[in-house]
Amino acid sequence: MVDLAGYIAGAYASGLLADMGAQVVKVESWEGDAFRGIGPGFQSWNRGKRGIVLNLRTDEGREVLHRMVREADVVLENYRHGVARRLGVDYETLREFNAQIIYCTVTAYGTRGTDAETPGFDPLFQAMSGAMAYQGGPGNLPTFLRIAISDYTGAIMAAWGVAMALFHRARTGQGQWVETCLLNSVISVQAGEFMFSQGVPWTSPRVGTLGVDAAHRMYEARDGWLYLACDTADQWGVMCQTFERKDLMVLWPQDGERQDESITEALAALLADGTVEHWVGLLQRAGVKAVPLRTMQEAGSMLRDQGMIVDVESPEYGPISLSGPAFQMSETPGVAQGPAPSLGQHTAEVLRELGYTDSEVQSLRDMKVVR
Amino acid sequence: MSGVLDGITVLDLSRDIAGPYACMLLGTMGARVIKVESVGGSTERSDTRFFLWNRGKEMVAMDLETPQGREVVLKMARMADVLVIDRVPAEAQSLGLDYDSLRENNPKLIYCAIPTYPEGSSWENMPGDAYTAAAAMGLMAGRGQSGAPEMLYLPVAAYGSAFTSCFAISSALLVREMDGIGQKVEVSLQQGAMAMQTAGFTTGQAFEPRGSSFRQGISVGIPVYRLFHASEGWFFMACGNNTFFNKLCIALGLEGLADDERFRDAPWGIASENYDALADILEPIFEAKSAEHWVHFLTEHDIPSGAVQERDVFVDHPQIAVNEMIRPIYDPTLGATLQLGVPVWMHGQPGVLPPPTALTGTHTESVLAELGYSEGEVWELRERGVV
């Protein structure tokens, strides 16, 4: 894969394909990916890639890229719409060098329409699409999710599109242009919430910022928080029995009339009296959905116990740990990734593989075509 | 060929969000999707979102817990290329629907499991959903001001799992096309949450901690990539690279900021001790006029921004019409609806918007006939309440 992408959506898309075993070469501009400054994020989105720096504004730089494309299966880019064409690295140009190439484009708004060239970042789409207002709740201040929902969705969608295009190429020998954008992703990652019926979108009920209702919410135990969920009267009954509080059973809302406050008060008083571990263990053994509210750090320890954390040696940061593949496959298990490349780390190596001699590489360096 | 997954049959044995959504997306790309629902119809039909997740599927109503029902589903699994199931491992096994049982039946099957927690983990058989998975994965604890927990209302774990399942299933189809082998794929909701928060799990001693700053009572982001309060409403301004920051300084007539050593490495290189200083400069400027004004102003100067608004306002964004991302669909159960369009464009084989969700049991007879059941046999299964 030739990865011309930066930032998050494009970079993480090829990172996911690297998880799946693709050999990815990240091509950076002279200044490097603008999101290199986000150290931990950059490492994660660019895991397992090699990296070169190429000045695509020079004929010699484009020549290097064209040689790469001849050997490649996939090109992925997330330039502002129009830039790829100006640089001569758009689909129409590159397929001249490799008719079977799969070319994936990730933009902000798509490549047609008046906003095709408008730049965009994940939080804008969170703001515009209602995600921040929804998380904050009616009448409250907007809440920035701090999870790049549209970037991450765009990345997975792009990786999915590339995988399908490879499948199609295996069946028919044809390459193609695959495209997605943050606007599409921010709707996809709220697809249920964007389901409008009777003119209104689907909306979850809520209690404050702590949950959906008394039976689906966070409660504070003696030493921390837990989340529990009873979806049916049966589960509610099981929970009340588990707590040896049959008196609470009658509180299960009937005919849609929820007695949230009294239920919440009763449960809050009960749960405050024991530890998170005690309650979660008790509820889980009874078959009721319950979990401790873990911090990211605690979740990271759990992932490590499950073998889902990969330790790598970063050329810039030394020993670091990354989350591993988000899928398990019995016959083609994901690849344990390497670190993200430092700027231009593999330039010479990749150029040699393309047939450039050491002196040619040196002269490209001298001409500031590569670094 | 109209869709890139033409000729692929997906058997959807899943419920809730992740599995059904994944199967619907595969259907959008041309796959034939057969969904097994309970005989009386899924209780999830009371949720309007059901009619989004299940568009375009052939609906077979069947009791999986009867021996005859199991026989039917085994025949279906034999003709399927992909099977999606979201039961916990113990339950899948007791139904005879675990991978080892089905592989014997169809060695080239791609079996995609979407449990809440990964198989083999200590919670593998615990009940859960998108919210328990998110809570367990650190998406809710300590998110509010002063470390208060905060519910994450979007079922991000389920969405992440749906998209990642599509990616993994399609990769497995590629492997099968090249090597002729089927396999088991697993994308638990927990892993869906991980995929949607991947950078959050990167750790290393050399990384400097950098938090989002709290201003005006909420977590806003970093100083030039953050939410701002305007005289009316809120907006997000995203100077996601140094060029956009320079454009901002020029647009506001604050060229000095671009050279100020505290801020010149914007956006990511601004030290957190300087966050408030920059916020104190920018906030009064933005407070003076409306969000609408500022979004217009910033757009004119080619600086990315967007107003905080509600979903029902966003659906009128002109680019949504261009991209056909929100489509009017007349659903036989709900009536007039607006629903998700096709999010990934395969320009060689553009997908198709699937027809609306069929009623319970619409395709029971046609699918059973295809499996070789005679009309009399179907009638008998129906009499026994199996279908």
C-alpha cells in the first residue's frame, strides 16, 4: 500500500490494513504529517508502517511515486479535494501506471458539490451533526466527545472499502476508485440516531448525565462507580432477588410509567453499601448486565491481560505500547504491529527496493526530492 | 454486477445493533442477507431503529431452539458464505451454532462472532451490551469535570464493532477467494470500543500528558482546536495544522500571535501551561458575535469551523443531499422515514440502497423452498410453531 494520507481518518485506515497484514509505506511531505505532534495518537494511527519523505512537487519526486504505484495494490489519500490532481497523484493519472490499482479517497465532505474542497476535521462534524448537543443533553452545554467518532468511522469504512475492492479485484481482475468522507461517517456512526420517523430522530431517554433510566445507569458504590442494565421485568426481578430485596420488584415501571426517582434512590442507597467488585460479581453471576466503570488506564490493563496490547520500540519514543488489532481471525490472525516510522526513516530502504542506486538516492537527497 | 458483494449470501443470526447493522451494510454492497427472527417477530420491532438495521433482508421467522428449527438453520448455514451471530459462546454452543459445529457443515463458511466480550476472556459468557462494553473500556469513567463519570449516549462500541466486522468479513472473503479457506472472525463489542478509541491505549514514558482544557464549564479541546462560546450559540474551530493557525492570526488581525513563542508551534506544540493565555485572548473576540457570524467569517478565511446544532438542522446541510446520505424511505411499518444512505462509494460497482425492512416471516416460505422443503413440509413446520 502506498499511503499518501495524514491526520487521522486516512492514516488510521492504512494502519488498520497494516493490522490485516498489508505492507504499508507512508509517504509524507517535507514537513511531515501535521498530526505528528499528537505523539500517542500518531503512533497508533501509523502503526506498522514504513515511512518515506517525498517532494511530490518535483518531477523526480513524482517519478519515485509512480514507480511505487507500479508495484502497489492500493493507494490511499486524504488530501483536500483537488490537491491530488494538482500533484499528479489522482486516480486517473495513477491508473496509467497500474491499471489494476485500487485508489481510496477520504475527504471531509465528499468530492462533488459546493463543499467538496472545504477542509474539515472530526470535531466540526461532531458539532454540526448534533453529536455534541446530544451528548450534552437538552438544555445543557454541548459536550465534546473526545473520541474522534467520524475520523475513526471514516478510517474503518475506508479500510472496509479497500478490502472489498481487493476482493472484487481477486474475482474480476479490476481495480477501482473507492471513496468515503467524514460527513458520511458522522452520520453512519449515529445511524440509529439519524433514523427519522414521524419527522423526528430517534433519541435515547436519559437521566442527567448518568444513564438512560433508573434500570440502565451508573451507580456509586462504596469505592467507585458501576454501570448496570436491566432490559426486562424478568432481569429486574432477578436483580431484586439477588439483592434480597423483593420489595423493590414492584418498582419496575409498568405501562411505560417509570418511577425513576424512587427506584434510583432505593438502588443508590443499597449499592452505596458495598464495593464495586462485590456488586458486579454478584450481578454478573446472576446474569444481570453489570460492569465496573473502568478508567482508560484500567481498561488498558485488562487489554494487556487479554493479549490485546502490543509492545514496540519506537525510534522516537523508545519502548511504547499500542492497542492491537480490533479483530480476531482464526486463519489469518492480525499482525503484531511495529511502531510508527520517524520522518523519512525508510526513505533510502524503499528507494533501493525500487531500484535506485545509493548514488541516485544521494542525488535525490541533494536535490531535496527526498529526505 | 451492481454491487461488489454480488453473489455473497449472509446469514444474519444477530440481534441488537452491531450484527444487524453490519449485515445491512454488507447488503448495501450487493450481498444477499437472510435474517432469522423469532417466530412471533423480534421484540426489537418496537424500536424504530430496527427498521434501519434490517433493511433489504429476507426475513425468516423461526424458532432456533427446536430440533427442526436447528435443522433448517444448518441448511441455511450450508448455503451461506458468511454467518453473523452475537450470542455468547456458551449459548452458541448449546444451540449447535458454534464455529466448530458449523465448519463441518460448510468448511468455506466465514463465521463472524460479535459477543460483548472476547471469547476466552474471563467475562466471555457475561451478558452485556454496547454500554457495558463502553463502560468497561474506559469510555465513561472520569469524562466529566473534576473526574465525574459521564454516560456516553451514542452506542459507540456497537457501531465500532459493526464497521470493524464489515472490514474483517470482507478481508476474510478476500482470503477465501485467494486461498479457498473459510475462517472464524470475532469482533466483540469490547473490540469495537477499542477500535473507536485506539489512540487512547497508547502508553509510553516519553509521552507528555496533554489534557483537554476546561473552559466555561466544559471540556473544550486545546486552544485553537476547540469549542467556543459565541454571543449566540457555540461553534468548534479546528486549526488542525499550523497553516490554519496562521490564517486565523491574519484573519483576526493578530499577526503577533503567530510569532509569539508560546503559541507558534500551534496546534499541538502549545504547552498546556499556555492554554489559558491563548484562550483569554480568543474567547472575548468570539463572545462578541454569533456562532453563525463566526462560522461564516472563518469559512471565508479558509479556516475549518462548524456550529453546534441539532440533528434535525444538520439533515438540511446541502452536502447531505449531494452525498445522498439521508434518504427518504417509505417503510411499510413506520410510514415516512429518513434513513442512512450508502456511506462508502465503490465507484466501480456502486452499492444500492436496500428496500425497506420486510414484515416478520415475509420470506420464510421462499427461503425454505430454496432449501428443498416442500409446501407440505413447510405447512407442518408452521403447524408445530417451528416457522
